[in-house]
Amino acid sequence: MEENHLITICNRQTIHGETEEICLTTMGTYAEKGGNRYIIYQEYDQETGQPAQTSTLKITPGHTVTLMRNNATRTNLVLEEGKRHLCQYGTQFGSMMLGVFTKQVTVDLDDRGGSLQANYTLDLDSNLASENEIIITVKEA
């Protein structure tokens, strides 16, 4: 697949009242297959500048967003409005199960691109770990 779209990901995370925002802009692939839309992009190691992992976002017609990372640290997070999912989250130290409760998912994507936004919480052993908002925009390059 050709990396012909500009993808911007902004993630705002609040832990114990402290908010941190991280934004990433990269080239990636945006495609439709089988009625689902896919956003695929590389994340790079900050120290070496080398590709660290490939992230794939699968967006279904019902506006369920699944974040998949298949590398040494496997991750599979499901964002489905009004529902809580137990999801595997990989780190360099190993995998853990997180609860993901999605408050809101807004998808405004068409064949050329668009945006999606999700507000969700993460919990570990049913204890609130963080409140999160992610905003992703996709534009033809």
C-alpha cells in the first residue's frame, strides 16, 4: 500500500488531574476494504529515528475503532461507544490487560479522508488509570 496520506494523531491524557498532550504527524496509508476503513502509519523510535512499530486503525461502519500494533509489543485496543472492553496492551516490559470504556466516538471519514475523535478511559484492575481523548485527521498528500 502506498503512503499517500498525511495523518495527524493528537492524544490528550489526564492522570490524577495532570494533562499531557502528544501530537504526531506522519505519512501513512488510508484505504477502504470490505466496508471498513483503515488508517496505517509508522511510529518511529525517538532516539534512532528508525521505524519502531506499525499502527493500524480499523474503523467499522458502526463506528467501532480498533487500534492494532503487531510487533514485539502487541496491542489491540477496541473503542466502541458506550461499551467497556478488556484489551491487550503491550509494553517493552510485557503485556497487560486494560479496561477501555469509550464515552464517545465521532467519525467523519469519506473516500478522501476526514477525522475521527474518541473519548475514553483506561482502567487497570478496575481502577481508573487515565482519561483520554484522541483526534486523528487524514488528508490526501
